[in-house]
Amino acid sequence: MTWGLFVALTLGMFVLARMALNSQNRSAFDALLLSVNFIKIFTTIIFIFTYIRAFEPTSNWFLIPFFLIYALFTIFEVDMLSKMGKEK
């Protein structure tokens, strides 16, 4: 479920970033980056609380693989967005 969540967020961000780069508004890309990061963090928090309520884990060790996946996708996104920003 975590992979699916982050793949969907990354694909949506990629599409929106392309649209922002083609926009006449020069600050659209920067505003998108801030918005996407906020949405990603908020969605992640909701996902974690939903998982805790649904499955009632006995320990917090489930957070380690979750945040490893989060870190991998964040590194990928930063790299991708840096390259996209340099193109324009």
C-alpha cells in the first residue's frame, strides 16, 4: 500500500510539475513544490494514523520500512525536480 501511495503521489507531482514549467507564471513551479511537499507530508501522516487504527500494530517497528520507502521516493523526487527545474 505504501508503494502505491508514493507512486501515485510522484506521478501526480510529475504531471503537475510539467504543467507548472510550461506556465507563464514563473513562480508556479516553486509554489507547486511547496504545495506538493505539504500534501505529501499530510497524506503520509494520515496514512500512518489510518494504518495504526486499522491494524493496531504491537510495536512501532513498522515505521522503519515506511520511512525508508518515504526517503527513497523523496530522493527520487528531489533529483527529478532538480533536473526539471534546470531544463527551464
